[in-house]
Amino acid sequence: MTQRIDDFQSEISLAGGAAMPNLWRVQLPSLGEYDTRSLNLLCRASATPGRSINQTELQLGLVRKQIANGYGVTTIPMTFLVLNDGMILEYFERWMHQAINQETYEIGYYKDYTYQIQIDLLKKGFAQSLFKKQFKLPIPTSIKNRLPSIGPINFRQGEIDLQLALKDQTIYTYKLLEAYPSALTGVALSNDPANSFMEINVEFTFRDWTSTAGEAMAKGGDIFGKAINKLTDKLLDKLGI
């Protein structure tokens, strides 16, 4: 079966574009004392959870079938950037310390070291210019350059730029239930000239995961963008710009 390129492009447009693997965010637990925003920003790589169906063979007469008898989930790897304050190292060492006390070697209660981790797949927002015009300010340049910008008005550039900006939207959310770091890999050190940043790899084990669709509209995103463009064109025509 042949498919036209126009049909393929139309399908992508109706769905609001193709999902990008570099638009995502991770929400880690604070453990009661850490800034979750800083932790999330330091996450450089992650993955979505998977699930496999366990099977067993059932034979009825001469007919054999593979039927489901359970399921399993895989661990999730994540990579984090290490800063000079060492906060990310301390964070994961303290979290793992809740599972096994490294001083007394006592094992903690399961409910005390398991938390929920959230992984969001995002759709990039956009900014649409609604009105843009240059103007002249009859004051000396030395004074004009000191004036601050107020909303869409930039006094230094002598410009009014009114934009409609939409923030990133969530298209899909995964929640890792009862998760904890089960492996923290060491970092290889060397005397080679510094040409990269230090990173740590962490593996997370969890009991199960759930998923839900986000607030981003799967259909009609392109229609909304076209409507904004038409409204902008009419506004500029009325203003004679």
C-alpha cells in the first residue's frame, strides 16, 4: 500500500506534531529536605518504563497456546550531572542509606525508602507575535539606554512586541510506584585534560508503574495555530501595519 507524503504530513499536523525524545522532565522526591527543582534539572538522561507479559504453555488436545500468567517490569536508568557542591551525590547516598544503614548495616522499612517518581513527556510550547512595531522616543540615547523594559515595550530598542506565549505541555505522564535507587555506579576518574562533565548513573527499582495522558491536545493544535495567524493578520490590517 502506497502512502502519499501529504497524508503523512497531515496526520502529523493533526496530532500537533511528532513527539521529541529530548522534551521530558523527571520529578524526584525531596526526601524531606532537598530542592526537587534542582534535582530534576540535573537529570541528563532517562527512559520510560517497560512491561513484559510472562507466559506459560497451555495444551488442549493437540492445540498449544502461550497464555499470560503474570507480568514483570524493568529497572529505569537515569544519568545525573554532578556539580561542585556534591549535592546530587549526597542525595542518592542518603536515599540508599534509608534502605540499608551503612553504619549499623540495618535494613530499613520498605515504606520508609520507597517513593513515587514521575516522568513527563512534553510538547514544546510556542510564542506567536500578535503585534510588533518600532517607535521613536524623543530623549537622549544615554537616558533611553537606562530605561527598563515594561511588558512588551522595549524602550532601549524603541519597539513594542506583543506576543502570545504558551508554555510546554505534558502529553504523557508515567508514575513509578514505590521506587528507590537500587544501584549507584562509581565514576571513572583520570588525569586526562578536562573535556567533559562528571556524571553518575543510577538504576531505579519499582513495584509497578501507571500512565496517563497529559493536558496537551492531541488533535487540533495546528488548527489553533492557524486561527491565531489569521487573527493576527486581521489585526495588523486594521492597524494599517
